[in-house]
Amino acid sequence: MSLLNNKPENKPLSNVNHTETADDTHSDELSFVHDAVLLPETVAAVLGVKSLPKQTGNDDQNSVDQNSLNISGIYVDATFGRGGHSRLLLSQLADDAQLIVFDKDPTAISVAQELASTDSRVKVVHDSFATLTDSLAAMGIVQVDGLMADLGISSPQIDDGSRGFSFMRDGAVDMRMDTSRGQSVAEWLMKVDDETLANVLYDFGEERHSRRIARAIKQMESYKSTLELAEVIKVAHPNWQRGKHPATQSFQAMRIFINNELGDVDAFLEQSIPILKSGGQLAVISFHSLEDRRIKQFLQRHSKGQYPEDEKLPMPPNRPRYFSKPKRVGPSKAETSQNPRSRSAWLRMATRTDIDYLPVSDQ
């Protein structure tokens, strides 16, 4: 992915997914619990229904069966996390259905494997959803009935200071989603030059003061502490936004870059077209503008059959429309009140149309 020119623009700063707030700094309880955002809306979307059956609150087996849609098929949770979306989806699936779950995070994979040990419908893939096609092919799966993804970082990853994602809790400057492979942010910072770092902060964090912050970071003697890194950014930042830590966008940028998050999103979206069956559903939650813009443009392009390379042609060719008109849903007031980290979330969804897939170069 090419880096953009590091020039400030007059545009709103992006929302940061699962944002840390001032209240987080005073919390004495690190429960590492993740509240799945837009939970019933996402599961209903990936199943292609308007809403899920209302729960009665009765835990007996007959009540569970009555509240299940009992849908068969093959489904993918591309970002398992702690399994909130997967568990609700499983409650609506038939006994012969399959659910393949992906995650980079070894801790998330441990939780997924525990679930798989008690539910034979679940298969676990410890890898990025960018490997969607190859990973499914290795299982003998060519197409699926539904894909869902909850992008970005999860609450347990933020709340565990040792992971390095938090600028509120001290830990190693790591920020890798998959701690079993790749270089940490600390290792990268030791090698990167000022200009490249500034471009990363601007491109992936929309940080307008990226050059000033990059110079300050590169003057640090070591990168062993997230709190020390956050403090250096805080001192270097000339314009604090009320209610928002000045290191927010810089931490977002370094995390997105080191994990190739946007590249993985692009690969996942492109693979969704041939992987989804006719009538299959795509449902993706994003938390900041960099991701949401990609999803929006992807669905618009493939629902309208309009492509940038055709814009200057005198007679643009007819392109396939691979998706129905996309829809967007945000969290309710009740959800944002209960879970402030859901405030910046958007769910975008669309149905795969009945057209054979052709790569753009072959159309």
C-alpha cells in the first residue's frame, strides 16, 4: 500500500474503533469482557432476516428451540474476538450448519477452540481473514452462505496493557494482533526514519501534526513502555481535543500499519464476491473512517457496476452488479448508553446477487 503525501487537509478526524475514554484511566476492574457491538443486527443481517426471534428469558431446551431460526448453511465469522457474534449466530443455526471462525489473536483462538470443543459445527482458523479463499479451500469449502466481520481492535485487547494497544495502561510497545509472528511496533520504531513514520501517522491515523510527533518519537532512547510513548506524543501534540487523548490517532496509525489492517480488509472484501453464494449475505462492522470508507466504496462499486477505471471512457462497458443496494445501520441510543465504545460503529450489509464472478481485468 502506498503512503500518501503528508499534507494536512481540512477534513474531520476519523473515529477510532473501541476508543479509550477518560473513564478508562480510573477503572480498577480489568474484566477483559468484550461487549459485541450491533450484535442482533449483525447476526440478523448475515442470516438475511429482518430481525431475530425475541428471547423469552426461559432457559429450558424447548424455549431455546422455539427461539431459533434453525437455519442450515455455511457461515464465516471473520473476526471471532471473544465469540459474541458467533455464539448468537450458532443459536440460530441448525445442527447440520457449519461456522468457520477466523482470528489473528492467539488468545481469541484459544477461546474459539474451547467453543469448537463443545460444538462440532465450529471450525477454527488461526490466521487473517485475508486468507479467506485459501483457508476455506483447504477445508473443501468453495462458497458460503454468509460472511460477517467486526473490524479493528477489541475491548479485551485494549484492556490488557501487556498487549501494547493502550495508551492508558502500561505495557510493551507491541500492538501486534498475532503475537506469534511479525515485528512489534517497538522493533519497527527502532528502524524507521522520521519521514516514513510521519507518513504512517498521517495516512493511517489522519494525524495533522504527524511530522512534529514523529520527530519527538524518534528522539526517544527506547520504546519499552506504552505510557512513555504516549507521554512523548502528548507533549509534542500542539492541539489537544477535549475528551480525547492526544496519542489516540498516533496509536491507531501504528497499530493499523503494523498489522496491515487496511490491506487485509481490501483482500477480504474482494474475496467476498466469489466466496458468497447467490443470495449470500455480507455484514461488516467498522469503527473508523478509513475502514468504513473502504467498505462503503466497495459495496457502491459492486452494487452499481461502476468502476473508477471506466470514468474517462466515452462508452463505459456494462459491469456486473455483484451486490444488492447496500444498507447501513448504527447502534441504538440504548446500546451507546450501555457501551460507549460502540458510538463510532457502523454496520454495512448487502446481498450477493446471482451473477457469475469475473475478475475486473476479465470483464
